[in-house]
Amino acid sequence: MSNTSQSNHERRTNGRQLSALTLAALGVVFGDIGTSPLYALRECFRGTHAMATTPQNIFGIVSLIFWALLLVISIKYLIFVLRADNRGEGGILALMTLLTHDKKGSPRIHAIIVTLGLFGAALIYGDGIITPAISVLSAVEGLTVATDIFQPWVVPVSIAILTMMFFFQQRGTASIGSIFGPIILLWFLVIGTIGITSIIKAPEILAAISPHYAVDFFMVNQWKGFAILGLVFLVLTGGEALYADMGHFGKLPIRISWFFLVLPALLLNYFGQGAYLLQNPDDVENLFYKLLPSWALYPMVVLATMATVIASQAIISGSFSLARQAVQLGFLPRLAVLHTSDEKIGQVYVPTVNWLLFIGTISLILIFRESGNLASAYGVAVSTDMIITTILTALLSYRVWKLKPALVITTASLFLAIDLAFFSSISAKLFAGGWITIAIASAIFFVMKTWQHGREILRKNFEAQALDLHLFVNDLKERKPPRVSGVAVFLTGNDSGTPRTLLHNFKHNKIIHEHTVLLSVKTEEIPYVRHDERIEYQPIGAGMYRIRLKYGFSEDPNIPEALQQIENDEIRFEPMRTTYFLGRETLLISGRSKMAKWRKRLFAFLSHNAFDATGFFRLPPNRVIELGLQVEL
């Protein structure tokens, strides 16, 4: 094959890969923000803060929607925030680890960054509970457009759909992932098309592109106009997914999808809804479905329901990935993580997270019962998360990217002013339901901080009480205890001292294995560790070795698999000659640490219910010995 034809073949292959990734990104990344037209503009003209459907208000709100999508999503997220990738991985925890990777600087600043990152991650779980509820409810409510006979069935049907969706999570998205993209592609093509048909009837709505309509809206309506920002913000919910899912698809497919399809389709639909209101100012209820001809209503309800299920799937899958990252970084106890695809490492299922989200989502539907009522609770978590993202990105620009302070301050001030304006308006929702997501996020945040703090206390206690390893090795050389054949692997979190499990085993059994390995597993603050950097091997003497395994926060540790990669003449990890020793800790909350007693009890509860280390590290159960240890907290 000539160089020219080979180059053309590579370009075609790369082009096909890019097209496939772009289509897949549609189904995962843009489902949430793509289904916002179902309720976002409607809510501005109904409910507690409803605006009168005058031409001036319609032009003003449509203008606000246009500039919100342009400034917050197109410029802030797609151009600036997507640059903050941790070796290709995105999301609030990846952003946090970029800032904390370098341990230099003030410990107080480091602690503040970690706190902001953890609270931002906790907020995503609040969003993960409310997004499926409001999305599916708003789609099913389309059944009531033609007749009220379906009204009593909206809640039961929504619960049935969500129950099936959560139940089938354990099967993963691999088998149905191929249809996600085409369905969302069809969704965007359809909503763009019906938007155009409506705009043709009232093309004057296109003048709302001018920002002076948004300015006039505030000048005329003042504080009431400012309050409506909280409802305009509904068009942005799901925007944080652009950054969180960057690691799955890359920047280019996300940007191509947004600028060439998603943004045009959303704008056409929002402008189409505005055009409809200009002609029918009193017909606000189920505004999205009013753009359709009567024959298309029920097919559109089906398509909208499928789109909202996919949107919900995206935030649920993101919650699974976030939980895995939090566990690996030491902010949550070990959780069972099941891989649902043999080909894609990012497709995981976390049962504990799945059923907690299910309980929370169904509870919200039973409490609020209508998507309009849920809109009052929506947006608080996302707006807070966007503020945190802006702050952390600004710190990254200054501390890591070394951009000029004047540029950082100017850019951050602009985006922070927009974020704070939305947040200030949305804060009025706190007592109308917004407190729910903040309460959920706060509870998750305190769980993560308690686990992190408790593990730090235990680590310091172990280090203070650990026997110096050189003393132990010298003692072995002098006493020459009986040796048994095989390899003993003692898991330890202490890189310097002698593991307590090794001391207990030696004390009670009076023997030591022919080869004794002190194994520690460390999670690096990067998503993936190269295979040639995975293992650190160090002979200690007296038949003992220290091995360190390194993993990224988006990887799952597999100890037997990693040990099989070690090739030398001193030691071989044959499966039936290798025994793993683990410590089974019993926590005593009567210790002298300054942690509050209620937090000690919470930590003990989390520790007791953590997924067992045998399964977490992929150890063969029939080759594991657990030794009981009492530990004071």
C-alpha cells in the first residue's frame, strides 16, 4: 500500500471513529440539556413567579435563553472548562485532583479546594435524584394534552418507567448503547424541525437574538424579572455533563455535537415556542407539545419518553463513575463495582448507588407529583456546582496553567457574575423545594468528609504504633523461625512500618513464609496509570519484599492480575501457592481522637458495611486469610 493510500485510509478510519464518538456523545452527554425544552420555557409563564405572556416578556425571556446557552454552555464550558482535563478525564473530582496533585502551597488552600471539590461532587448526586423524576414526568404529562383521561395515570406510569430503568441498570448500557445516539439524534432533528414550522408563522421572534430585549426585560420588570432567572436556568441543567463525560468521548466529539446539532436544535425549538406564544398568549400549559400537529402528539410522547429515559440514564451512569472515583480517592468506603462491558472500562454498575438513587427519585415523584412542582426544586444543586467549577477552573488557570492574573480575574469575574446571578435568583426556590437537593448533597458531603477524616486518624494511629520494619527483619535473621513454602502477601496501607497482620500471624503461628510480600495499593491523582509505571518492586532481605501497586482514580485494582506481571527469578506468584492476609478491623469508638462521637459511630457504620476487600481487590476467596484486629478511633 502506498503512503498516500495508507494516509487516506487512516483519515477515513479516524473520520469513522470521530463520527461514532460524536453520535455516542449525543446519547450520553446531551440527553439532559436536550430534554429541557419539555418544561423550561413553559415554567417562566406559569406557577408562582409566572410572567404575563406579553410580547415584551416573550421576547425578553427568549433572549435570555439565547444568551444563557451562548455564554454559559458555548463559551464557558465548551471553550474554557473543557481545557481542564486530567489526562483526558473530566468532572469535578478530576478538576480537584489537578489542583491538589502538586502538594506545594498552603495546606489551608489545599483543604478549601478539596472541600469545594467534594461538595461539588455531592451536588451531582442531588441532581442525579431529581433529573430522572422531572424528565420522565414532563414527558409522560404529554398524554394529558389531548384529553384529561390520562391525568390520574401520569404518576403511576412515570414510576413504572423509572422502576424498569433502575432495575435494568445491572445489565449495563452496552447492549442498548448503540441505539441511544440515533434516538437522541432523531429527537434533536424533530424538535428543531417543529421549532422551524412555528417560527415560520411568527418570524419576528428571531429579533430576540438581540441582547437589548433581555436588558429591557430587566429594566421593565426589575425584581420580578430577576426572579425569573431561576426558571431560565432550567435551560442550562445538564450543562455540567459536558465536562463530566469528557473522559468517555473526548473534547472534539462533544464540541462538534454541540455547535453543529444540539445548540441549533435547542435554539430553534425555544424560538419556536416563543413564536407560538406570540400567536397564542393564553395557551401556556404543555407548551412544548402545542407546537405539534394533532397526529404527531402520541408519537412525540413516546419519543420524548425515550429521550428522557436516556437523559436519566446519563446522569445515573455518571453517578456510578463518580462513586468509583470517590472510592479510589479515599472519600467513600469500598463499594461493589460491577463492570457491565468487557470492552469499555467506563461502563460500571454500583448497586448501592443505584438503589439509593431509585428510592430518592420515586420519593420525589410521590411528593411533588407534577414536573411543574419539581421545577421549584430543580437547578439549586446545578447552579451551585457551576459556581464551584468556575472557582476551581480559575484557580487552575492561575496556579497550574500560569496564565496572567489580569486575564484570569477578568474571565473568572464575568462567568462568576453570571453564575451568581442565576444562583441568587434560584435561591428563592430553597423554601419551595430546593432545600431537598441541598440537604441530600450536604448529607453525602458529610459522609465523604467523615470517611476521609476517619481514615486519616487510623492511618496516623497505625504509623505511630507500627514496629520499624528493619527491626523485624533483623529479628528474623537472628531467630531464624521455621519457613513454610509459598508466598504470603500482606496488604498494608503503611509504606514504612511492619503490618499488624504480619505481626499477629507471626506471634500466633510462629512461622513465616518462604517469600513474604508487603503489598500496598495507592491511588494516584490521575485517571489512569501506565502499565510500565504500575509496579514498584523492592527486595528487603530475609525473604521479604515490598511491592507498591499504583492505579488511577478511574481504574479498578486487580491485585492477582498485577502480581502476575512481575517477572524475576526471586519470586513467582503462582495462584495455588500464594496466600493473601487481610486485616478485619473492629472499630472501638472509645479512642482519644477529637472526632465527634456521632461521627465516630457513622464512620464505624460505614466501615462495617463497606464492600469486603477480597472482592474489591479481585482476590481469590479460597486463598484469603483474615485476621481480626481491634482499632481505637
